Amino acid sequence: MTFECDKRTPEEKEQRGPDHISPPLASASTSAHQAHTCSKFTVSDNSRFPSPDAAHTAKRLRREGASVTTASDRHDCESAEPDDLPTIDEIESCPEIPLPQCTLAQQAAMNSPPFMYPDPADMTGLPAMKDQNPHIQESQPEPAPTVVPDVDKLTMPFTFAIYPRIVIPFGALLNNLSEAQTSEIKANPAGFLAIVPHGTGRLFYQEHKHANCKALAFIKTFAAAGMNIGDIDIALPIPHHKPKSDFDGPWLMIMTGASEELTKFLTWHQMFVVNRKLSFHALRFDPDLDSWVIMTISGDAVREGDNAKCAAMGVIKKKLWHYPRFRALCNDIMTAEGVTGTIDQRVVRATDTFDLTLIHTDDQHGVSTPLYQLTAKPITRVARLHRK
């Protein structure tokens, strides 16, 4: 095996061009032929089985970047017909690979400036949609119903005080209620009202076996006070399964036959306190009502004042904005809901309705223990995703 180096003079190299590159004006066949045969090193193989040293040398030259061909390869190349060789000296002859197409959303994202996170503790103009938050609303909202009982004619007086609105979603009201009662309510939610006693649960109904009769007797007194109440009745709940704890559901009693006039007053007034043994909430079965409550927060960070609230909100938002599971969940849900923007923009938008409400409570020892209630508008109506 021998090595034949390129022995052309500099003038010949300049005339013919660098190795492996055809001159622009050369013919297709000549340029291709020269490009294939001109090489730095040619290994002349005079035997069918080259020596191990020769083979090793050829491999080393290839690793060092030299172009190595055997004599038999060169003979085959030189015997090839010029028309069989490819032409690569024209740009038009190169294969064209189409570039990937971007969606309009991707193009907009690439052309838009990088997203800058806002200050998570800055609550200027926030929370968004605060007027829609049911948990900061109160009973007896404006406008009041046109017909209310005449206080002077009431035989069983009750307080007209204003209380915080009670929010119990449709599914929660039906908790552990029998299939027969549940199916009727689901078929016609507007035809029923939920009467929810204070302290309700298994123990309440064990100790107040006739609670429905007492509530019915009280509401019927509205007729004597100038109201059309309709042909009302109140039924006790039937459990779907045996309640496990004292406060396990079902919680509600079910009113039927109420007139529109009575329905508007009961749900507007909402909370009725008659005496120590009779107090309850009157609520609609509203399939569109969602709870905004996320969690309650206790500890040293819970303090009076807007500065403390903003500082706490800043910690919560900053943590969520960069929490992988929250980011992925918001992105998936809001993409399905058709909300535009990047994942960073979506997580910020999802927390725009976050609000903290200070609640004054006492622990079991009577010590003041304030709490923050964190609320936000749900970003989905799908119950399974909302629970996440």
C-alpha cells in the first residue's frame, strides 16, 4: 500500500481550484470527476488483502481528516461515466428542506417583549372581580324585595340584623342526601329551597326530631303578616348512608311549594334567628354557585392592617407563580378555556382575584386567634379540576 500525495504545482492548484471544490466555470462532469478523484492521500492497494500496517495507516489518516481511497476505488471512480456523477456546483441543485411553520400564537410570543412579573405584594387595583366574590357579601343585599312581612303583625318576631352571606355550593348542599331526594332536586332546582339549621348534622337531627315542623310553623306566620306564602311544606332529609360523625351530612331540610314572593324574601333575608332552639339559613339550590374559598391561614403573619395583608399576599403569589404543579394546572385549564397568553401571564391572571379577609375568632380556650381567609374566583367550572 503506497501513499500518493497531491503533487500539483501551485499554478495547477490555482487553475483547478482547491481540493474537492469544482471551479465555477468548469463543466458538470469534469468538476464532479475532479471533486471525487482529487485527494490528499491515495492508498494504492496492490493486493487483495492489504497488510495490517497499511490498513492501520489508512484508518489513522482518515481520523486526521485526510481523504483516503484505495487504488481499486480510484479505478472505479475513473471508469465511471461523467453523466452518472452528481452535479453540486449550482445552488439550485441543492435539496431544499422546508422550515417548520410557527402558529400565530408562537409568532406573537416570539415578537413580543419578555414578560416581566409584577410585584406580588402590590395590590393596587386588585383583587379583580371583587364585587363578584360571594364570601365578602352580606345578607339583605340591594335591592330589597317589594313584599316583606309586616313587622307589626308578626306573631313570632325575629331579628332583621344583617349577617355575612352563607355560600354553600349545589353539590355540598346535597351531601349524603338520599338518591330519591337528590334526583328530584336536580331535576328542578328552582322548585325547592334549602333550610339549613345552625349546628346541623347527625346530632342535631337526633336531638331535634321535629325541626322541620317548627320551621314550617314559623314561616307560615308570614301569611298573617301580609305575604302570599303558597302551599309550603318542609321535609326532613333522608341520609344516603349512615352518618359517621355528629356533624356529618345530610345538613338541610327541604322546602317545597313556596310562592315566588316568599322565595324572594327568604333568600334575601337568608338568616333567621327566632330563639335559642330555632335558627336557620334559607338558600337556593343554585347549580352555578361556586365556592371561592381556598384555605384559612393562621399564625404570626395574620395581623390587622393593609400592610400585613399585602405582605402575606406577596409571599403566597410569588410561591405559586413559580410552583411547577400550579403553573402546569393553570396553563392546561386556561388553554382549554381559550385564555390567551404565555404560561407566565396565565399564572399571574389566575391569581388576580386572590383576596385575604381577616376573620376574628377565639380558640377553644377563649384566646383571640385571628385568621386570614384566602379566596379567589375559580378558573374552571369542572368540579374535578376545581378540587385540584
